[in-house]
Amino acid sequence: MINRLTLIQKLVAMVLLPTVVLVFFAFQDMSRKRAVSHEMSRLAMLARLSVATSDLIDSLERERGLVAGLLAEDAGGDLGQYSQERDRTDQFINNFLAIMDSVVATGADQRLLEVQRDAIQAIEALRRIRAETAARRTTAIEAVPVYSDLTSVLHPTITLVSNATSDARIKSMLLSVDYLVNLRMYAGLERAGLNMACTLGEMDSGIFQAVVEVNARQATYRDLFLAHANEEHAQLLRTALDSSEAAEVTNLRGQALDALESGEMVVTAEHWWRASTAWIEMLSATGRSVSESIIATVDDLQSAANREAAVSLFLTVAAILIAVLFSTIVARNLGRSLLEASVTTHGSATQILSAAQQLAASTSETATAINQTSTTIEEIRQTSSIAASKAETTLEMANESKAATTEALDAVSQGHQSMQTIRAGVEAIASNIVELSEKTVRIGEIVETVKAIAEQSNLLAVNASIEAAKAGDHGRGFAVVASEVKTLAQRSSEATDEIRSILAEIESSSNRAVMITEQGVKKVEQGGVLIDELGQAIENLARVIEENSDVASQISLTANQQHAGIEEIDEAMRSLKAAASDNAAGAEQLEAIAEQIMVARTKIAQIVSGQRSGQEE
């Protein structure tokens, strides 16, 4: 089927192939930008839900304050103002429920479904208490908690929406809204707590502790807001904090808390309620400004995403049209260029073919001469290899003889050292035996002394026995001691006789050992002389072997160098032979390529000529 196409059609198809790839990636980019646009729509819906929740909580706070004033004991509240605020709160409730339904319809988180269900129940409870409030059939203690319950149900919505947001900037903005809502909520709690104390005309410890804790929470959420909000939103809150309303609330709070120690409340409930309400209204205005800014930012992001998707679609279509037009023009120009190039190629191919044939003939003659030279070099290489092998064998034998003589010299040296060690040992033994003999003589002298002392002790014991006998009964105990001393003296005399006999035997053995060691020393000296003579003979033999080894090493080195040189020549001839073979093959390929170029030129000329004929017809 491809062969039936004209050249122009084939070239157009060839150029259009990259266009298909371009279209594929363009549609991928367009799909990605549509996904971004869809994500921006989802973010816009979540942001609107967060803002709607914030507005509803703010309106509930105001309505709760009006309800507290309306149901107070003095019944000084304004029913008309309460009705207006109630209608305004209903608008925020309807807006909140409508946006929540849209978010849930897109597949919201399960926790948002739970918030929606709980909010609907809390709103029904609010509507029932409103009816009771309008008829004044309830009290502030019963009504106010209903507003607090609905606020508690709504508050997690902002946190859930922030966590579901993927864009970091939008998430930071929504978190700042959450912190500002908490700041307003705790400001409302502070207003209610201090209003109660001002109404009672005294400050008890429970209200004092609650107000201090609520004020600390306000400071925490104020700092969080300033840390997460952008510079524009942070400046709005700084302006509110620097206002006279904030300064008045701070002053009145300090005076009211001082009443715990002084016991006198100098702040009136009316004054505190008016000042704190003005401060809360300022916070609400700040919240509305932040909410409007978030909605504007999300709308801008969504519009930008939609514009990018539209631009991507336009560029994709334009690229396709331009590619088709360009491919048609290029294909027509290529057809004319191919015909002109085929004419030029014919002359070049003829010249290449002639040169290739001449190169093939010259290469064949060179290869024949190289083969003859390679045969001669191979014979010389084999002879050199055998000579180098013989030289290596001779060198190995010389090295083995050299190693053997070295070992023999080491053995002779070790034997000589051993004889010297034995001689020193024998002489040391003889010296020790002589010293032992001298000590034996000394011990004999000491034994003689001990024996004389024993005989003297025996004589003294006899005299003591005689004196004890003279003393009669009074000397009987002394006679027993004298008898024991006599017995010990006799034992000592006997022991000295035995020691003298042993010492005589030791002296005799020592004399014999001295004679033997003297003979051993003489034998060792004779052995040392023989070892020295053997060592001299081995050294002479080693000197001769060393000289033979040096000669064999020089022969081996020369043979190896010669063999290495021949190997290099042989390798060079092999490389030259391979190069000649490659040249021959290259010449054949060049000749074949030249022929293929001429055939291809003929076909191109036929195709282009046929295409032109078809166009003319």
C-alpha cells in the first residue's frame, strides 16, 4: 500500500509523524491544565464554605449577645434589633447550607458529612429557642447555650476545609480565618464573663480566673493569626489592635480585674458592654475583609487556570495546522531538491567507483608481500621462544643452587650459635656446681656449730636434772623441762650427723659433675672448630654458584629481550596484515556503495520524473 503513494504523499506522511506526537503531548498538557482548573474550582468552593462558616459564626455571636440582653432581668433589650440580626443570621445559615450541599455533592470528607448532619440538628434547635425568645418564654441561661452549641458544631468546618486544601497559600489564608474566628469567639466569652461581674458589682475568683484564661487564649490566637496571615491581612489586625476601641477594652478589663483585690467594681455593665461590642465589631470587620480577600484570590487563581487551559487548546490547534501546512511545502521543495541532488550525485559516484577499484588492486599486492614477511617472522619468533625457554630453565637451576647454599650457610651459622650456646650453658652449669660445692662446705661448718650447741644443751640439761633432783618436789617440773631439752639436744645431734652424711654425698657428686662439664666444654670447642671449617667450605661453594647465577641471569635477560623484540615485530606484522585486509574490505564496500548510490540516483530520478508527469497530466 505504501508503494502506491506518490513521493509528495510519502514526504507529507513523514513530516506529519512528529505532529502526532506533538498532538499527544498537547492533549496531555491540556488535560493537566483542566485538572488544575477543576482543582481551583474545588478550592474556590472550599474557601467559600470557610468564609460562609466564619460569617455565620460571627452573626451567631452578635445574635447571642442581643439574646442575652433581651432576656436579662431588667428586660432592657431591643426586640427590633434582635429581629433584624435574626434575619441576617438566617441569610448566613441558608448560604452555609447551600455551599455545604455543593461541597458534599463533590465527594467530601466523611467528617464534613458529620458536621453537616450535626449543624442541621443544631439549627433546628436554634429555631425552636428563637420562638421561645421572641415570646420571652425562656431565660438567657437556657437560650445562650443553644447558640454556643451551634458555634461549636460549625467551628470544625474551617479546620477540615484547611486540611483538605492542597494549595499552600490558600491553606495559610484559611488557617488565618480559623484563628480570627477563635479570637472573636473568645472575645465574646470575655464580654459575657466581665458583663456578669459588672452586673453583680463585684469580681469573684471564678470569673477572674475564667477571664484571665480567655484573655490568654485571645493572645494565642492573635499571635497565630499574625504568624500565618499574609502582610495585608496581618496589617488589618494590627490596625485594629492599635485602635482606641482596643485600648478602651484593655483599660476596662484591667479595672474590672483589679476589683478582685480592691473589692470595689468601678466599671459599669453598660460601659463594658458597649466598649467590648465595639471591639468585637472591629474584629468582625477585619474578618470580613480577610474573607473577601480570600474569595478574590481564589477567583483569580481559578480564572488564571481557565485561561491557561484555553490558551493551551488554542496553541495545540494552531500547532497542528501550521505543521500540516509546513509539511506540504517542505515535501514539494524536497522533491525538487532530490532531483537536482541525484544529477550531482551521479558524477561523484562514478569517481568514487573508479578510485575504489584502484585501491582494491593496490591493497591486494600489499597483502601478498605482508603474508610472505609474516611467515619469516613467525619462524624467527619460534626459535627465539625456544632459546628464551632454555635460558629461563638455566636461570631457575642457578637460583635453586643459590638458595640451597644460602640455606646451608644459615644452618652452619645456626649450628655455630648453638655450639656457643651449649658451651655457655655447660660453663654456667660448672660454675653453679662449684658454687654449690662451696655452699655445701659452708653448710657443713654450720652443722658442726649446731652439733656443738646440741652437745652443750645436752650437758646443761644433765646439770639441770641434777639441780632439780636436789630441789625435791619443788624442782620436779623443772626436771621435766630439762628432760625434754635433753631429748631435743639428742635429736639435734642425730639430725646434724644425717646432714653431714648428705653434704658429703653432695660434695662427691659436685666433684664428678665438674669433671664431666669440663670434658663437655672441650667437646663443644672441637665441634665449633669443625662447624667453622664446614662454613668456610660452603661459603666458597656459594661464591662460585653466585657467579654462575649472574651469568645465567644475563643470558636469560638477553634472550627475553630478543624474544620480546621479535614478538613486537610479529605483532606489528599482524596489525599491518589486518590493516591490509581491512583496506581490501573497505575498498570492496566503497565499490559496492558507489554502485548502490548510482542505482538509488536512478530510482530517485525515475520517481521524481514520474511525479512531475503525473502533476502535468
